[in-house]
Amino acid sequence: MRVSRKFAGLKLKNDALKNYYIIDFDSTFTQVEALDELVRISLKNHPEREQIFKQIEDLTNAAMEGRMSFRESLSQRVSLLNANRDHLKQLVTRLKKKVSASFLRNKAFFKKHADDVLIVSGGFKEFITPVVTAYHIPPENIYANTFLFDEQGNITGYDASNPLSDEGGKVQLLKNLDLPGSIYGIGDGHSDFQLKEFGMIKKFYAFTENIERKTVAEKADHITPSFDEFLYINKLPRAISYPKNRILCLIIGEVPEQAVQILKKDGFSIREKKSFEEKYVADVGMLLLGNGEAIDDEKMERAIKLKTIGYLGNSKTKLSHDICTRLGIVIFDDPRNNPRNAEFIPKRMADFINKGDTHLSSNFPQLQLPRMAGAHRLIHIHENVPGIMAQINRVFAHHNINIVGQFLMTNARIGYAITDVNSEYDKQVLKDLKHIDHTIKFRVLY
């Protein structure tokens, strides 16, 4: 493999502290294994397509979990493809729609760190390059295998001289690149872990947003259920201020599976329980309750991280709306027991966490706003007393913060303010906003 001149032999003193991010493609940058998807496309009308697909899937997992050499797995998978250039075009279209959610929302990170990110994959450039270059990653930073074609455009094999086609190929590639700085690896497979095993990277992050391979995760320096988590712990620019996988969402009682899946798909950390167990009181951020479930006042008072409650029915006799309002906890319930509430309630909860929407809540002023691009959204919940907005804006003025948009709604007891500010600001701003008198809760959404 030709090594990019950009990195070869670089030993500049001022690059000593530079960070590089090595990112896998299949089941990491994208939600799926591309070769598995390619066989679905190429064998669409084949009478034995399901059996062949199962073979390829098993071969993929065997390599990713370290039970088979990568070269052997790759050779057998490619031999089963029966694909051509037209199939590859269809695959690229599909993969562009299958970019992992946390990578999709952090496109700005890739634009800012384009020179620091390398896509290193045992997959193939023919389908990787069209997908990742849309995220500002330059083609010379993409390292992957290449197919061989016949004159009719059919895939006949792959370039076996490419080190990435062989066992330990990623290790050999990084030896060749000899990157000058600290290197961090993100991936889901055994070949990604090998980079740490052979001392080629500083830390290995097992990416589990799409699939968790236990044999890989147990060896990782850190398990990262989303790219947001990786950016958060490394203090890098990110689309949301706090990774959703760190927000504990308890599902209590009889809750339809479709409701659970909505919140799980959004990336929250889900626990399904029969009751509100004491060990979760201090850490729970979201509660979704089945009809008939009740929460006692004493536990509610101590749930200091609780932000929103969804109730699949009428909650008024089952939990204290007064306590929730006083503590800044937003309630979404459905007193009319609408059959659609299994989807409606969890979506409202997610919209509150993601965008600050309180539309159709049972106890909060009603606000529903579009996401503001290129801005940070700050949420301030406070007692409805005169002068709070003046204090909030004095903080922004003191720190020379440019307000992009600001919205306030009140009811008899509380005020709910959303402020969108430009991206650059002193972190002292957040501390000052939290310490305004009569503040109930404050948080940064993104």
C-alpha cells in the first residue's frame, strides 16, 4: 500500500503533541457491515440468498471476534459476493443512509479535525470513500482494501498485496505510517483492538452503538456506546453537551416494547424494572411508567438528576405534579389513554432531552423550537418571579455573549427560558447562570 506523503517520515517537533483518530468503518462509522449489505443487493433474486447471506454474516463475525484470520474470512466473503460495479453504486446509496447516528450529528467535528482523522478499514475504498468524504475526510486519509474487476465490471477478487487484506493489516499499516503524536483508535472489532495490543495506539475505544462484541469490549480501554461519548471524555467539540448514553432511563411496569425501542434507538441508557429501586433514585434522568405505576413523594424529592417523566395513562393520582414542577421535572402523560401513547409519550420525552421541547407536557409552559444550527442551546428553569430574565441577560452581556435566539414561557409557578447563543463562550457563563437566585435547573442541550 502506498503511504501518504502527508504522514510518511514526519518528525516535526511542533507535531509532538498532535492527536490522531483512527476510525473503523463497518459497524462503526456506519451502522452495518458493508459486505453483508452488498450481498443482500447482489443476490436479491438468488434462490439461496438467505443461506449465502448467513454464511457471509458468520464469516464477518468470526473475523471481528478473532476466531478466524482476517485474510481467510475476507477471501471467503468476496468469493460469495457475485457483485459488480452497479451493485456497488446501490450499496453506496444505502450506506449514506446508514451512517451511525452519533457520527451523523457530529459532522462539524470532522470538518474541524479533517487532517487528524484516518479511516482505517478492512472494507473497500470503492464504497467507503464516497461515504466518508462527505464528512470532510480527505481521500488520502482513507486506508482500505480495493476490489479487482473484470472487463464487464464484475468483482473478481481483491488486491492481495494490500496489508489491510491480511491478518494484522491495521498494525502493519500504522507501522508504515509512523504517525508523530498520540493516536486513539475507535472500532468494534478484533483488528481494531490489535492496534492497542501491539502498542500502535495510546487508547482503544470499543464502539458499541451498533453492535457489542464482548470479546473486544472486555479488552478495551473504554467502552464508548456513541461517538458523543468519545468526544465527551476527550473534551473534544461535539454536537451535544452530554452523551445520551450517560442519561439513565428507567422503564417501570408494563410498557410496550415499541416505546422502549424508541428511547433505546435514541441512545439513552435503558434499564427495565418492575419497580423504582432505591439504587437508581440518585442517578435516574428519565422515567417511563406503565399505566397504574406510582412514585412516592419521598423518592421523587431525592431524584436530583430526574429531568422528565413519561406516563402511559393518567398520572395525576400516581405521582405529585406539584413536586415535579417545583423540582423542574417535565411530565408527559395521556389522561385519555390514546392507543398511540406508546409512541407519543417516549417521543415527547426524547424531544425534551434533545431540543428542550415541552409541547403537550402536563405541568410545564409550552415551548417547541427547531434545532438551531451553529449555536449552543441553554435551558434555564426558574421560579416565576420578576427580574429573572434580566439577570440571565446581564450574565450574557457581562461575558459578551451573542444571543442568536431567546424564548420564555411561564405559568403560575415557573418560568422556562431557552437561549441559543453563538458557539464560543467562556465556561464561567454556565456557572453564573446556575447561581442566579430562584434557579431550579439549568443545563446545556448542545
